[in-house]
Amino acid sequence: MIIETLTCLAMNIYFEARSESTLGQHAVAQVTMNRVVSDKYPNSVCDVVWQSGQFSWTNDGKSDVPKNKEAWEKAKHIAKITLEDSTRERFFMPPDVLYYHANYVKPYWAKKFVVVKKYGNHIFYRSKT
């Protein structure tokens, strides 16, 4: 099954951050794009989104069909803006910010990174070096 780039990015925004503010959703989109240009991750949006173990919604056993029409439309709009933004820093998310998690979880890997920003319920990180 081939999924277009915009749909992959919109799905990641929707399932990772649909309850966040617009800025928080843009930040999640930006980290996804930062990964695309990083040599540490695959070089396409869909490959980044569907890379095993990277985003919990891709392997949680739940439906990957957006159910909230308004949130889905917003996620697609943010994805479109993000894909058209050549600066990759539109929302002050530096290109070395490659990681985030919700503030209600404590992932083992977080101690290895430096907190850069917090938007809503998400904490964003970059490498210490």
C-alpha cells in the first residue's frame, strides 16, 4: 500500500498531537520533518512515520483511521503547511530536535537528551552533543 507524503505526516500529527494546540501540532510535524533530513533516520516522511518503534500509534493495535473529522482536517492543513515550509524552523523547532514524548510518560531514553522546548503535553529534545 502506497500512502502519500501529506497523508503520512497528517496521520502522525493526528495520532500524536490532535489534542494539542496548533503550535504543539506544528512542533510534532516539525520533528517528523527534522528526522527526514537527519542522517539518523529514513529520508522520506512515510518511512520515518512507519519506522518500527518510533511512534506508539503505529503499533498499538488500534485503528489507524482518523475518526474526528475536524481534527483530521486540521492535521492535513498543518501537514500541508509543514511540507511547503522550506525553512524547517517555522515554529522555532531547530533542525537538531529529533525526539519528543508526552509529559505523562517517562521514557528510558529521555535522560540521554537535552530538553529544548515544551508545547502543551509534549517535551522536545535534542542530543547532548
